[in-house]
Amino acid sequence: MKRYFKNIIPAVAIVLSMGMASCVNDLNVTPINPNLTTDINPNGLFNKCYANIALAGNGGANGDCDIDGLDGGTTGFIRQMWNSNELTTDEAISQWSDDGIPQFDYNAFDASHPMLNGYFARLTTGISYCNQYINQAGDYNATMTAEVRFIRVLEYYLLMDAFGNIPFATSLTTPVRMTRPEAYAWIEKELLDLEPGLSDAKAKKSTDANYGRVDKAAAWMLLARLYLNAEVYTGTAQWQKAADYAKKVMNSSYKLNTQGVNGWSAYQMLFMGDNGETDAAYEGIFPILQDGLTTTSWGTILFLSASAFDADMHANPNDPNATNGVSGQNWGGNRCRPDLIAKFFPNNDAPNISSTKMPQAAGDDRAIFDGAGRTLDNGLGASGTFKDGFGCSKFVNFKTNGAAGHDQTFMDTDFFLFRVAEAYMIYAEATARLNGGTTTVDGLAAINALRARAHTTAKSGMSLSDICDEWSREFYFEGMRRPTLIRFNRFGGNTNYNWSYKGGVKTGRNFSADKNIFAIPQAQVKGPITQNPGY
């Protein structure tokens, strides 16, 4: 799909002189040995640092997997991040019963959880690739090195966010244990230090040079997210810094997509097969690039779409018989919890209609849900059927001009890991927290800009509780909900904020605050690495 991939992340051409662990099905997951030596090809290793978050391994969807013990689709970076941050929350629930999925659904995960083991391994393996590049090819190109440092710090950020106290190394040596506050301090310092070396912030489409490579805006975005959660990570809030860096993103050339095309809303265009070619691309600060022919993966954007569709769902307003834009990839696993639908239908009156009609019924373009032939209730929870709960039709492979994708099985849709709308929400929340818990004039304007894009009513003011709900309306199913709920004290502990099947009970119940941090996978608890409290 993207010419970028011809030069940066070709799925088949990423070849290093490194032994890759093969995939088996025993769920005994281990990352690649970080002490393996490589005859360095700087461009190839640079590609590999990016590819770790886009592909399962060197051979695309059906080739070698970089993580031993899980198939390539299961261990994909986006799939692992999504499972841990969505299935554990008030947004998504799955009917699948393998690989520890019900434990996510019911907040019963522990140190033996296979998916958390895979997520931990994917992140630490990616860090090892970055360490190798920085230590052995760091003098090759200053901008490339800054980008690899950013990818490494992003992976450390996600590791710290998920697991708290983490293994840490900046070279291919045995890691030390770093506490969460120590990790926070290092991440902040590293981001501030590497940011000047990145290319200037510039919104790009796939036809522009360096589309898909991080620039200064990505560093500002991650700093804004880091500061927004600083109180969770360190005990000390940094709301002003969060607002300042969010504003830098808002003032850059990256911008909200506000104009729909050919019956597709501006919001829906962010999650379509040509989102890198339309003006939607200008909202994607760090797109993880996907192409149905050259960068195939079962664990990235295809997972987000196929896992949420069955063959009875039809998401194309211009073709009532089409499903999600790929052939036969309707796996019927992940569905919405009623609590998510209630964010758009607070009177419990969501209609049983298709996702092409639901936005109009909700008065909000973001309500891309399928209720046709479905129940709002999740029935028996993880043991129920896929139709127990509304479907999410957000991620599709359709193109705004009606063209077909490059392949019938794999998708062309890029995943925007960061998008400008997040800066708008961070700015609104951070300034509200500085303002005693209610939105400022400028913060409210930021939220209303998102609501205007969605053709829904403007708000005259919002509380922190309202802002938490607005995060869900804008970013549901994008892998961000668990950290958001934790920040608003709505996840673990005596929060009394319940959702369907929270804690394994249909009406919801509190669970231990220890689960605000995941368990370190048991196989990784060795040497200086100790288990988190409560596990």
C-alpha cells in the first residue's frame, strides 16, 4: 500500500544474520535471546526496529515469528496491547476461551497469563533490537538513531505502564530492575534528549517522503501522555506539562480530519483502507503501516477488524452486502460491553440497526456499532455468543473512492498509534484538572472541536467524569481504555465504578487495586526482577 514500505519495512526483505526462534503452540513464550550477535546491516536493523510493532516476524503473517511459543498472529504488538487495555475494561468483551482471554474479560489475570507473557516478550524483544542498533550502528545516521531511541522509549513506556517495575538495559546485557518512578524519570529524560534529533513535525500522506517514520510530534505526543499519567506512575501530578506538550501537537501541521468523503464520515475515514492516502493521514502522528500484499499480519489492523465482525455485519454505506472489506475474515470474537453503548445511548434505547445507520440514531458519527440481530446485553459474558452484545464496525478495509484493497485477506488500513485527537483530549483533561475539575474555555473548545467533527451537540461545560466518558466516545477499541480508567480511579480498588462482568460478575464488582499493574510473567521473575504486589 505504502511506498514507504518498499524502502523502510519490506516484510520479506528484512533479513538479518540472526537466529530467529521458531513459533510453537505450547504457550511457553520467550523473547529472542538478547545476547545473540549479528553481522550488522544498519538499514536492515533499523527496519527491524520499526517492523517489531507492525509484523510478527520476518516472513509476514505466515512466516517466522519473533516470539517463541505463540503463533505470529497472537503475539502481534497491536493485538497484545489491545487485549490487555480493552478486554479488561468497560468497552470490550470476547467470547473466545483460549489463551487466557476469559481472565482478561473477568479481570482474573495473573503471572501465568499467556497473553501478558506475549505482550511482555514483544516489548522486551523490540527493546533488544533497538539496543542492538543504538550500540552497534548508532553512528550511522543521527536521525535514524533518534528514531530508534524513540521506538525504544515507546516500548519502555508501554512496559512501564503495563507492568510497573520493569527490567531495564540500554545494551545487550543482563537487565537490572527499575522501579516505576525510576522508569518514568528515564523515559522523560530520554524523550527530552532525543526530540531535537528527530525530523521536524510535518503532517504527511503515504505519497510524501518519510510517511510512517516518527518525527518531533511523536515525541511531544508521548511526553504529553507520560505527563498526563504522571500521578499514577510517580505520585506527583504534571498537568501543566501535559497541557503544554499537547498544545505543541495541536499547533503543529498535524490536524483533525474534518471532511467526510463519498458517504463516509470524517471520523470513519481514520480507520479505513486508504487512511494513508486521504486527508485522514494528517491526523495520524505515528501510523503503523499495513499493506495487504507486502506487510501482512494477523495481529495488527486485521485483528482489530476481523475479531469484531461476523458475516452478518455490513459496514459499507455504499454497498449493503459488504462486510468489512476483506474476504472471509469475520472471526466473531470481540464485541461491545453495554457500558460502551450507553456512552452514546444513555437512556438504554440503542436500536437494533446496522452500523451504517447507528451514527444517525446516536446523533454522533463516532457510534459505529452494529445492533442488527443482536442483543445489547452480553448474555453469559465470556461464555455467551458473539451476538450477545453490539458489534464494533470501526476498523474496515473499504476505501473512500470505492476501490478494492490490495488483497482479499489482509488489510491496507494503517493503525494510528497516536493521532491529533488525543492531544485535544489531553489538553482538555489536563487544564480541567488544573481548574478544579471542570473544563476551561480553551479545554472545552478542544473537546467541542472533536464533537463538531462527529456532528454531535456541543457541550457548555464538562466535569472530569464527563471527560472520562468522552475519552471512550472518541477512542473506544483503540487500545487506550485501561490506563484511562486507572487515571480516573475507575479500574482496580474500591472505585464503585462497575461495568458488565467487571470482576467476573454480571452486575460488576470491585477487584483489587493490585491489578492496576499486571503481573510480571512468572518465567521472567528471576535475578533482580521481582514480582509485583498481589501476585
